[in-house]
Amino acid sequence: MWLKKQCNQLLKYPQFCTRISFRKQSTQYNADTIPHIPEPEYDINFLCNPSNRDTIFNNIKARKAIGDIDKVLELSGKPEFKKSFLHELNKIPNQTDPRVLTYGEQPRILKQCGHEPKFDFKPQEFSTLATNLNAFKSQLLGSLIGTRGYLFLGDLAQLEEALIHFTVKKLMKHGFKLVSVPDIIPTEVIERCGLITDNGRNLVYNLSPFYEGDYSLSGTAEMSLAYKVMNSLFDSEDLPLKMAAVSRCFRAEISNLLHEKNLYRVHQFTKVEMFVCSKHEESEEQFQELLSIQENLFSSLNLYLRIIDMPPHDLGSPAYRKIDIEGWMPGRKLYGELSSCSNCTDYQSRRLGIKYKTKNGETLYVHTLNGTACAIPRMLIALCETHQTKHNRIQVPEILLPYMAGKTLIKKQSIAKMKLFKYKPQI
Amino acid sequence: MANCIPHFIRKCAAHKTHNTLKFVNMLLTFKRQYTSALFISQVKGKEYYSFLQPYIDFDERLTNLEKLQQDLTRRGLNLDVKDVKSMWEFYKSVHTNKSKLELRSKEISDKLVPLFTKENLTTDEQAEFTKLKLQISVIKYDLKMIKNTLQELNESILEKLFQLPNELDGKTPIQSPVVLKRVNSLNEPSHSDKKNHIEIGRRLGLLEYRNPMQYYLCNDAALFELGVLSYAGKIFSADNMIRVAGADFSRSLVIDGSGLNHEDPADAFIIDNHSDVDKNSPNRMHLVGGASLISFLAMHAKQLINPTHFPVAYFSTGRQYTPFRPGSNPIGLFTVCQASAVLAFILVKDAKSKEYNEQFERLLNVVCKLYDNICDHYQIVLRSSSELRPWESMRVSFELWSPFSKQYIEVGHISAYGEYFSKRLLIGYKSTNELAFPSVISGTVLSVPRLLGCLLEQNPDKFVIPQKILEYMPIDTSL
């Protein structure tokens, strides 16, 4: 008993002191009600009309999606198979922009912007450049923070903040409302957004079931923002609703591709995201606006870009159309995806109950659109590789100077030198 | 079984040189309650090697029993240090026995080797050979047993000893907290019906609070969040502290090293499906956030720091994720799981040096500068020994008034940790070729949701953004 008692005492001890001790336990802090995730309302009239079968079949085929329209038709109108019917319906992807369907399997480069940077020396890759400047650390951290874990140090961490503030400031000028979102959200919401898996790859980190409810880490603020407006009925005057968020994003996918090593594909990063709820007739216009904001943001950082209309099989389930912007990364000698802009039409809003009332009183599902305004890791790769100097330093783009306390050049950071501590306990 | 153990320890103490195996075997059935991620552990027959093994300093800790006993009592822990010492002495005696057995095994092997190679042994040699072979098989068996036992003891004794709380700093008050400084006086609004910040935030279109896991800051509140972090960054950079954008994930061994219980999902978020983690491994993956102490500990764990670089001073602005403990009472933004926060982390060579105090004061002054510009009234409180968490030796809180809950809320803190973390997580340096451990001063100096909660309640009709923060918000102020 003696040892056990002492041990238990020691075990219990860390929990004695709660992080914050409140003298008065108030029960009067009443929360807003937790929204109930609604049942999806699929476009049954369209999907279950046999005359649309071939269109839908060809769309699924072009997108290389998993849905089976024949199964849907077979189960429709059979109440005893309702569950399987809904399951099959959920697998049918969004429709595809007719222009995109003509592309076949090839992406289409719509536009090239800026000028390719020229160097009179061999430009370095981001990780070499930034590691040598003591501004980036990714080696030997796997056992402590997981593979592909990394740290930004000193001025590079400052550059991250500069990019966020520069981006948000621009978005505010474009009439976006800033929202600070939860990074941990119900797994169900991620499923409804159509973002749980990608070609069978699991994209999402789940939390232990301990946390009352099935929670996962958000892969993009798009999910948290969609969750925020779930079960909403907007007036048509309230649209477009333009929201922006700065959040941490968590991606579980693993890549063994050589060109995706280091910072290019990481499991966690900061991103500024744009999310729009729009009327049907305005969603194309909103899409173009998101795209022009992206082009403008990246161009003002003097990056060499190409704008690519993604082919059907790269759209995932939710997007009706998706345009990526790729930035030239001179060290890697490759283009890398900097942003994505998607019009999901009513795919997400039908699954999350986001509606609006038109002027003539009709209730419709909003179109949701999302676009990356700044995803830090790849933005830093493009930026640092483009603006590196002969002496292996990084020139801060002029437009970011006000956010860098006047620092024009990122030099070697004075980080304490460390080496592996080899030790075996002696007793 | 457990009743035998005190007797067993006394017996061992009385017969130090004796083979303790038969007693030790009794411990093998000791029920395991906790698997440390810091030690080599066996789970379902598979061994998991820890990336690092802590520095063991119980001999030092148990030198001044009186001080240790005093510390434990002051923390409200009912534990007799003499018993702790017995546990440690016993553990050491088993270790000594193991070393002796190993030595003996080597001696016999040395004698055996020539006999093995020699052909045509004499009768005496043959007898010697048989005797030695018998001896070595007995010793090998004993060694195997003692190794197994030590493995069990690591789990039953060593892990428990590692849960001894940190030493208390001489400045930590024993009885009750001490208010060190009160900046301006409390100016209570005259409203008779005070509203809570959730209601105020909702009315002003600034906050949508659902539960501790889910809340949204909207419009000016979201801009305020970015502004206050940026302003804090400016203040810390001006004081030559280096900005770090850290990692959100941490393996269990760092959680264990930080003193938290890595097996308790309410201590740190546990990720269920991380591809790095073997399903049965005790060393799992946790979500902690880049602006957390754990993130900085992970950055330094198992590292020898170049001594010329001390003091090392870092800060981070970003996320902090802390689970909500079931059964406790949610109090809006004061108890949320996700917080944007400012974290400071300083490593000083020697906890006994003047520099340690100076660095603590330096950080305190920098943080005061921050609070001076974000609120009218705050107080700085030195926490009493019973309020400290086991790993803290001293803690200073920055508190703002919450008119609705009628109490001061800790919005930020700075704590001194001495060598607690550096010994557990092998953060060291070489001082004239001697191994030494730096001391940590760190704290979440500001938690944005807590600050926001207090500010909203103090001005229920309008969100008054402090002028300094306004300057650092990402908006065009020229408009």
C-alpha cells in the first residue's frame, strides 16, 4: 500500500493546480447555441432526372470521380434504400464549367505575369539559402515535432507576419470582413465541404475521441468559415458576403516526391484565405474578382507567375471551376502552386444549409467561392528564391518594407548555435 | 503484494550487497498506471526507444532533505521525503547489483575464453571449465532477471520520482499571493446590470462564442487580435529578443518532459491518426501550438548550446491549443481551447547567478510596457507556492479586471523554471568542459482571448481599441 499510495499522490499532483483558478464559478456566461449540422439537400430534380444521366455520367468520367449515377438512379424512388441512396448522391461531384470540360486532361495556361528573374550567379533553393542564414530549421526535428516540422527564425518569422499584414490590409480594402476562426472543427463539417480525402489520400488529422464529439484539425479556413455561415438565410442585399481569415492549416497527406521535399509540402502552416458567399448570377464575377486580387497581391511582390485553369480531374468533388496561380521558384527551377481559387457553386451550401432569398422571394442556395490570399510556406519559397542576392541574402520586396521595421535585407540571424547532446544517464 | 514493499526496501537497505533478485521479483507484478514517454518502454511486447533520456539528478535533489520537505509541504503535497529517498536508494542499489553482476560476468568470461580455445584440457582445467560454465549461466540468468526488474522499476519508481515538483524559488510567497504592482486604480463602470463579454461581443458583432472549442472573432475583434500580436512583436524585437515561428505539433516525450501528463487528453490535445506514430507507441503526437512553451522546449531538447550565446531570448506570437478539462466550468473567452498568444522564452546560464534575476526583471519590464499601452488598469501578482504548477518555481501574473465575474483574470504570466526542463529534456551546455544546464524563464505573457474578454466587459457599449494597437492593425489608418 505504501508505495502505491505515494505513487498515486505523485501522479495526481500535476492535476492539482488548474491553469487558472476562478474564485467564483459563474454559470452565467451563456454560449450561443451550437448549430446543428443540417441534412444535405441535393439537387434531386437534376440528379435523378434520367434525361441528365449521360451528362452526369460524362462529367464524373471527366473528373475521374468516384460517384456512380446509375446507382443513384437505381435507388431513387425506393424509400427502403434511402440511406444508400443518400450515400450515393453524396459521391456525385459538382458539375463542371463547360469551358473546362473542353480541356480534356490538360491544364490550360491562361496568362503569364511578370518577368522571369535573371541571376548572374546560381540561385539557391529556399532550404539551403534560409538554413545557411540561420533563419530556417527543419533538420533533426522529426523525433520531437514530427516529420516535415520546421521553424522560422528571426527576420524570416518577421517576414511571415509582414506577408500576413500586407495581405490582410489589401483584403480589407477590397471589402472583406476579417474573421478569426477555430482551427479545430467537427469532422462532419470537413466532410460536408468535400475535403476529407483526395484521391483516396487522407488529408485530415483527427483528434482523439476523448474531446466529446468528433473533431479534426482544419485544413483551410474555408471549412471554418463555411461552418460559421452554416444554416444561414441571407437577404440578397447581404450578398456577396466576403470574409477573410488568417489561420493555421493542417494537412495530413504525405508526399515522397523529390520536388515536394522540405518546406514545399508541410503538415502545418499559416494561410490567409478568402471566402465568398454569392448570388448565383454573380458568382462568376466574384470568381474573377478573387482571381484578380490574387494576381495583384502576388505581382506586387514581384513574382513571376502563371495562371492555370485546372482540368476536370484536378477539381476534386466540390469545385465547378478552379484556377491556380503558380509562382516561379528559381532555386528549385520549377513552378510551384501558390494559390488556388475555386467556385464551388452550390455544392457546399447544399450540404451546409447556406441559403439566400432572391428579390422575388425565392429561396436559393448561395454559391460559395474560396481563394488563397497567401499561403506562407510556398510564398516564402517563391519570395526568397526570387529575391536572393549574390551574397546569399534575401532582399525584402519594397512593398513589405513598412512591415519589416525598415529592414531591407535578411542577413545571417544571430541564433544561438546548438549541436546534438549525446548523453546516457549515469546512476 | 504492495504491503511487502516497505519491508522489502528495509531488507534491501540492511543487506546492500546481497542479491536482491528474489525481493525485486515481487515488484514485477506492480500494476502499471502510466507509461512515460521519456523512458524506454515496452508496450505489448514491443520496445520503444526514447529519443532522449533525462538527466538524473536525484542525488542532488535529495541532498537537502529539509528544503525538499519544506518545498513539498508548501505546495500542499503530503509526501515524506524520507520515503522518496528510500525509493531512490533502493533503485540505486539494484543498479549497483546489476553493475556488479556485469563485472563478475566479464571476469568469468575472461577466464573462460582461453579454456574454450584450448584443446586437450587437463582434469583440473576440465573441472574449472565446468565450474565456470555453471557460474556464468547462473550469472547470466540473474542478469537477465535484474534487467527485467530494472525495466519495471523504471516504470514503478523512476517515473514517479520524475514527478517530484520543481524547487521553489526563495521569492515565492508561502501563504498567499502578493500584489507587486497595481497600475492605475480600478474604475468600475456604474452600470448596475453588468453584462458578460459573450453577450457584449455578440451585440457589438465582435464575437460568436459557441463552446470552449468553437468561437469566432469578427471584424474589429479579429483585427485587434492581429494588431495586439504585432505590437507585442514590435516591443520584444525592440528589446533584442528574437522572433520564432514554431511548430504546432509535439511528440509525447516533450509533453512528458514539460511535466504534463501526456496520457491525459485534457493536458494536451492528442492526434489520433498521425502517420509518424505507431498505433501502440506511448510516444504519440500532440497539438500544442507554435506560441507555446512546449514548442520552444521541443526546439531545444537534446541540444548542447554554445555557451557564448547566453542569455538566449526568443519570443513567438501565434497559436496556443489547450484542451478544456471536462467537469470544469466554461467561462467564455477565459477558458477557450484555442488562443492567440505571445510567448517569451529565455535561457540563462545559471539559476544562482545575478543574471537570472536580471533577465526575469528585464522580461517583466518589457511586458509592463506592453500592458501599459493596452489597458488602463492592471495588476502584477506574485503567486503563492500552493498556486504554482509543479514545474514552476516562481510565477508572476498580469491580471485585468473582469467586471462581470467580479475578479481579476490572469491575462499573461512569466514563470521561472530553473533547471527543471533543461534536465528533463537534455538542454545543456559545456562550461569549462563540465556539463551544465541552463535555466528557463518563460511565460505566455499575453493571451488575446482573455485580454479581449476583459476589455469588452470594461466597456460594454463600444469596443475601445487602444491607440497603440490601432496603429498595428492591418488597416489603412489614412482613411
